[in-house]
Amino acid sequence: MAIERWEIDSSHSGIHFSVRHLVIAKVGGQFARWTGTVVAPDGDFNRASVEVAIDASSIDTGVADRDAHLKAAEFFDVATYPELTFTTTRVEPAGQGRLRLIGNLTVKGVTRETVFDVDHHGLARDPWGNERAAFSARASIDRRDFGLTWNQVLEAGGVMVGDRVDIEIEVEAVKQAAAKVA
């Protein structure tokens, strides 16, 4: 069996998130530093395993004060929990070019099963001869499940920060040298 290893090219990929703010609007952000690997037995992404490590301190919402608050103990506590991680436990085919990636997401030391709906956009060879694969993934989580509970009740009702966090990931992965397994 040939094991294909694909390194995620973070310079051509992104991890983005959005959450409701003041009940009526959405605020978004991204993580700037992260790494990941996809391992696909015989090149079959339906049987792949994925590992991703995110530098929690690289959170970027475009507002320095908000980023500092998100890095503090009330949210990600990056001094104590410097990484967010995701590791697959299984992959389920979900139709032509679609997968359900099920795995363990760990945030702030709390691990929860999380399901990503994935679209495989295909393969292409870049100008330097490298084979690349592209994917889009989406998931929604409840931030309270990961100990991210800070909030403020609004005078008019509701809360400042919504509980649901929508995650969108765009991945371009580069195939590495294949290894043979006996």
C-alpha cells in the first residue's frame, strides 16, 4: 500500500471564523500561523487522516484590542494553551467530491468531537511540478463547549458575543514523496 503524505501549504490556505456580535452583526477573524498534514492511503482521501496545529497567539480579527482580549485568560488563554489542535478519528464519504471529516478538536485544553463538511476541489500540478490538492471545510461549534464562556449581557437584552462559532477553512496541500508499506 502506498501512503501519500500531503503537507498543507499555509501560505495558500486559511482558517477563518465568525461569531455574532451584539446579536445583530457578525465579526470575523483568522489564525495566521498553523501547520497541517493529510495522510491518504493509496491516495484515497476517503480514508485520510488529518492533523492540524494552530498557534493560538496568531489570532487576528483586525482589531488589536480585541485580539489581546481573545488571547487573554477570559478566552483562549494563550499563555497556558498555546495551541489549538485537530486530529481526525474517521472520514465518511458524503457524495461526489464531498467528505465528512470527524475528529477531535482541542481548544483551551478541552477536546470535543467536531464534524467538518469538506468539498474536495480536485488536483493540479503547479509550475514547479508539485501535485496539489484543494479542499474547503466548514463546521460550527458552540464556544462554551470549549470553556470559552466570557460574555456580557446587553442592556436591551441578548449578549455581546454569540455562542455559535462558524469555521471556514480553505486548504491547498502539496504531495510529498510517497512511502511503501509492506
